[in-house]
Amino acid sequence: MFGGEEAPSSSLSASESDILQRWKEIQNSLKQRLIMDDDFTWKPPTSETVSAGDGDDQPVLKYIGGVDVSCLKEDQSVACGTIVVLDFHTGKVVYHDSAHVTLDVPYIAGFLAFREAPVLLQLLEKMKNNHNPYYPQLLMVDGNGMLHPRGFGLACHLGVLGNLPTIGIGKKLHCIDGLTEKGVRKSLLDTERSDKHFVSLTGRSGCIHGVAMRSTEGSVKPIFISIGHRVSLDNAVKIVKMTCKYRVPEPIRQADKRSRDYVRSLNKY
């Protein structure tokens, strides 16, 4: 069923077109619950609060999660979903868990959430049901948020269904609303003459879909940050910048590493 990319409607069967239409309706319905402003009980960290620890009046963000799904190269239905939680102040991993799953939904561009969200929500639900003290206050998602053809990517999907503040981190640009890789690269080159490490991804419509950021000194490839749920873009950029030792923020890098290692281990059997 379906192909590796989002197929044109003329090449889909009636049943496949019905499924895609239903998925679009679900995305549009969930999008009505999306919160694009800051809506959390903790204080966003700064360099001062991280070094000083929690404040007296309101706790500073401490437990930050990252999620990723990796698939077996030889069989894309064999996958591992992973969640990692870091202590924001120490940078240490305080919790991680993985789930070996068989995915029966193919990858279709623009509909990643219908393939990956169920396993990631299951990992979150497991933590919640066990009253895990390291349940993340914020989740970074290896996938886009509002930087998406319909403005509702995996990070938004997870955030709304999990009722959790989320940030989308993309490694490739969704070329929507007139955005192009060439244009973004040119804008980033222009910022090298200033102290800025990022540029807004403003489409032809005037809508700001996210930010392209050179996350580390001298990095060539940017990452693409967008609102997931309950975290403003300004705070998303600040938090991501503070968690980047390398190109990808550490919670996602750790989740990606663990999920890939797990999938690679399956080749031994």
C-alpha cells in the first residue's frame, strides 16, 4: 500500500485515497487543539538558572525528553521506538526505554505521525502509568512540528495527544509556502557576518513556520526548529540552543543513538 513518498491522487486506489483523506481530517481536527504559546508550569532555563539550580518561586525546567524511531534497513516494518530523558542541569541521561515494534503503516511524506506516534505515545504512557519521577516536562521530537504541509507534523501530533510541551526538530527542510533550501542557505550565510546563528523560516504568505539554526560553531548543516505544542518558537530556539553539544540537540541525539544501536543488534539474529 502506498509508496515511499506522498503519491499523487491519480496514482492511488480508491481505498488508499480514502485513508489519506481520513488522515488529513484527523490532522485538521487535532490542529484545533494546538497551543502555539508558552503553556507550562516551569520556568524556561537561562545560563544563570542552570548554574544556580531551581528558583524559589517557580521550578526551572529540569527533565527534558527526546524521542526517535529507527527502522531496520532491510525491512522498514521492523523498528525500535526510544525515549530518553536528560537532567537539563547536569546533561546526564536519567531514564531511557525502547520498544521493539512491527510497523504496519508505511512512511508517507506529511503523515509520519500515523506511523511513529503510536509507539512513542506508548512509551510515554508507560512512564505515566508507572508514576516515573523522570517523566519529561518537555519533549523534543525527531520530526517537524508546524513546519509541515498542513502545519501539523509529528511533534504537534505527539504534543496534543500526550498533552505535553513539545518542540519539533527537523534535519531536512520541508519546502512549503515558497521556502527553498537555496534561499535558506543564502540567509544563513548572510548571518555569518553577525552574531546570529539562526534565520526565521518565513514563507511567501508571511507566516513564520519555524527557524533554521546553525546549532554549533562552524556547523554547515542547519537544523530546523518549529513549534510542537505549548512552547513558543522563541523559547523553543533558546532551549534547543542550550542542549546542543553537536548539530542535533542532546535529547534527540541520545534517543537516535540508542534506537539505531538496538535496530543494528537485530541483524545479529
